[in-house]
Amino acid sequence: MHPCPLVYAHRGASRRARENTVESFELATKIGADGVELDVWKSLDGELVVHHDSSVQGLLIERARAEDLPDYVPTLSEALDACFGLKVNIEIKAAPENSRRALEIADALIDILRSRPEPASQWIISSFEHGALDRIRNKSSNFYTGLLFWEESWKTVLRYAIENGHQALHPHETLVDDEMREATKNEDIHLNTWTVNNHLRVIELSELGVEGLITDVPDEVLQTLHARA
């Protein structure tokens, strides 16, 4: 029997409240999620803010001041305060043509996390911009980093993780199979997979021994896992 995977509320309890808001994060805590997954961008004036898409109400986040964004868009610090006590998977976001921005976010993120009272073990930093995660590892090796991917070969991404000191792969759940699990396990690389909403798939991935399930329905996933415990 594998240990139960940790359950991360994808953008907070996003089926019950507006995603990536303080309300959704606080609700994830009440539901009993082990952690939260959220997305972070850098505003024009250098503030790290939490939102999934590159724009909000017609404003490009990278070209807007934080104070001009809607009130429901929290700063990263506000979001982390709302998640206090939970593990938090922070995804670094940047426009595809602006990968340098992802490096800037990595630098700012390190400073913010170092200033907080929680231990480094509370954080998972992930991104499709793998260079930003290399920056994290090079500047602060005590942070846990996970490589997000969907279309790349998992074997290529696994090799990259091993060569660059990353602790986890974050594949889309449809990519995860016995071969990937065995290979990552042999290299002591964790698997945190997204976005797992199907009851039967939750059971399959739990039996494979993945370390984390990122889901839109954390309450339902928790019920499924507890029923099998």
C-alpha cells in the first residue's frame, strides 16, 4: 500500500469560489486540502500578483500596476497569508515571448519566501519555464522545484530534472503511467500531477504512488482517498 498522495486545491477551491482568490484559498483550508496550487505574475510596478491568465478584465498584468487590477486579485503575500499552514505550489507564469520575466519572478519570489515565517518545506515552485526553476535552484537550493510539462517527452524532462537538481516532475495526469512512475521513483523524483478530477483516475494514480494530486475538486478527492485508506 502506497502512502496517500497529498491533495492540492487547484487555484484554491475553484469550483466553490472565484479561482486564485483569498476566498478560494481560505475555503481550501476549511475543506481539509493538504495544499493549494496558485499562479503568480509580475505586474508593471514589480508586485507579484496571483492570477491564472495573462490578463484580467482586459488588463495585461505585465503592463498594469498592481493597484489598477481588480480587488479580488491578491498579491502573493496576501495569498500566502490566506494559505498559512498549507503547502503551497507556486507556479511562475510569464508570457511565452518574455521568458526573462520568469527569471525576474524567480528572483522576487526567493526574496518573498525568505522573508516569511514558514519553513522552505512549505513551498513547491513550479513552472513551464524551466530556466526560471534553474534560477531558483542556483540561488537557493533549499527550495523544492517541479518541472511542469505536457507535450515534451517525459524522459527528456526527467533527465533535465536529474541533471539540474530538481525534485519533482509535474505532468498532466494523462501522461502518467507505470513506466513514468517507476523511472521517477528509481531516481527519487516526485510526481505531482494535474488536473485530477475523475474518481477512478484518483484511485489509479494513488495506487501508482504519485506524491501529489492537483485537483479542482479537493473535497471529492479527499473523500475518495479516505474511503480507500
